[in-house]
Amino acid sequence: MNGGPSGFINAPVTRAFIIASALFSIFLGIQGRFNTLGLSYQDIFGKFHIWKLIMSIFSFSSTPELMFGLYLLYYFRLFERQIGSNKYSVFIVFSILISLLFEVVAVALLRDPTTNLVTPGPYGLIFASFVPFFFDIPVSTRFRVFGFHFSDKSFIYLAGLQLLLSSWRRSILPGMCGILAGALYRLNVFCIRKAKFPEFISSFFSRISLPSMGSPRAASRRNVVGNAPSYPPRQMERNYPAPMQAAVEPTEDSITTLVSMGFDRNSARQALVQARNDVNVATNILLEAQSH
């Protein structure tokens, strides 16, 4: 199971977030300042620094957490492709803010002034993403290992479990808060699923992001004769019959890619026929159909 087409095609917000998270984590790792991050009782009722909050949202505290965290963020880019970059930006902000609110309440209730109770990192966003992953992403394949039943989704759950238990209580708390935030988003609290940012905010990520690799360019429409002179439309209609474009039967791999992104199989096949088996164009067709 994959997250659709390789790379960050149609996922500029995810790309920007992953780059920011990796840079912050590496920078703080070199500085050796991970111990100063994380949410504690003193942060709530003592001195509070906004820079610490920002760093804590993006930065992982260890290399294993960074690896599993970035992998999950990269995989969950399929949700940006599914709902669009604008709504996915709303999902990111909502998940981070609501999970942070739950963390503050939990830390205040536990009243442990001696240690940081919440490990740094975008745990709220990652574990909020597991809610739509559980409900909306279908299982493509099932298999058995030593009598135990697994599916292609099991590897994502195992990666999430590893991240959830990476720092024990310090990582379990933000993970659970993230799941609660994802549940509230799915319940459409305050009609959040219909909310959108101004278009220039989501398009900003597309402008600053590097070009995606592996995005197939549409074939240029050339006359097969090569340098044949062009004719006005009326003259073309008079001299030549309009060529009929044969329908392209979509490949099973292309259908599976769209199904793994959460689209209905029949809708995915129809979109691929319309897009002549171009997965990127078919994805845009399906997203536009959902927005109407």
C-alpha cells in the first residue's frame, strides 16, 4: 500500500511541512537543545516562550522518532490529494491547535512540575490523521503471517505504534490528544470540514515548493506529419473528417492507486477513462467532483 503517485505530486502543503520539520529537528539536534523542548507544568504556569511552542510543534526529539514521524507525514499526503491543499491546511491547523489544547488541560490536571510531560513533534497532526485513515482508507490486500491476519494497512499502524511508544508517557499523551482532535474533525465540530483558508494561503506553498519529480508531462499535441502547415478550422473541417479519440482502458495499477487514496473504484475507473489513464489528471477530476 502506498500513498498514491510517488513524490509530492499534488501535495505541496505536506512537502512544506515535512521540510520544516526535518530542518527544525536537525538544527536542534546539532544544538543539543531537545531537552529544553516539550510541554511541561512550568510552561503553563511559569514563563512561557512562543519560540519554544513553535519548535515543539515541528521538531522531533530523536532520530527514530524523526524517521517514523516523517514517514507517516509523507504517507498521509494522500489526504491532501483527497480533500485538496486548502482544506488540508485547515486540517493541519485544527489538529495542532485542538491537540495542543488537550495537552495543556492534561498537563494542568497531572500537576507534575518536575518533568516535561509532552515530547516535542507534530504528534497532534500525525495521530489525528489516523482517524480518517482508519475510517476512510479501504484495505487493498490481506495476508497471514504465522496464523495472524494482517493487511496492507497494518504497516502504517505498526509505524504509528512505534512512534506512540517511542518516549512512553511523554509520547502517548500527545498521541492520544491527536486522536481526539482527529475525531472532532471527523465529527465536523463547528462545521470545520467545510472551512477554507483564503486561496492565496494554500497557493503560497505551491509557489515556494520545488518542482515535483516524476510528474509526467502531458504529451505535446503535434501533427504527426511534422512540419505540415496549419489550416484554419473551417478548412480542416472541409478537407478532413474529425478524428475520433479511442477510449484508453485504465490499467489496474492506476485504479489501485486512486482506490488507495480513498476514491470509489467505479468513480476512479471513469475518471481514468476521461483522463486517458493519467493518474494526476484523474485525481484532479475526482477532487473537483467532490468539491461540487
